[in-house]
Amino acid sequence: MSGELRKLLVIVTESSLERNLVRDFMEWGVTGYTITDARGKGSRGIRDAGWDVSANIRIEIICNLDVARRVMTQIRQKYYANYAMVSYLTDVEVLRSEKF
């Protein structure tokens, strides 16, 4: 069984940005995403979700390269300077590629 290649864009950021990012995603051509709670430690300290201010989310978007690059460019320009946020991009093989 083989699938088709797409990109998996992962963004880990402050949960307070969820509503704004979801709105932005629609403007930037994202057709779907998955958001889960995330905890960890990084350059801005421990994010343990003990209270809303310290809660993080992990956003996964499967899309084509153009959309992934557009989103990464936009989040860097709009959010990186003022919020705890990291993103990374990798290749994934998907079945039902028409969904992405």
C-alpha cells in the first residue's frame, strides 16, 4: 500500500492563541488541522498547563508545500516576536490524499 506525499506542519504555542490562529489558518488556505494540549520545557520555561497562562497546544496541519510555507512565513511575522512558539515541517505519506 502506498500513498502520496504531503507536508506535516507542527506548531507548538500558547493556548491563548488558538482562536486567532484558527481564524488565520482559514485566510492562509489551511483546510484542516488537529489541536491537542501540550506540556513541556523550552527556552521560555516549563509549560505545564497548571493554569491557563501556562497552557500550550500542539497544532498539526497536513497540507501541500505552498500552504505550509505560507503558514510558516505568516506565523513568524505575526507571532514569533511576542509569543512562545515553535514550528517544524516534515514529509508524510498519506492515504486519501484528496483530503489534504
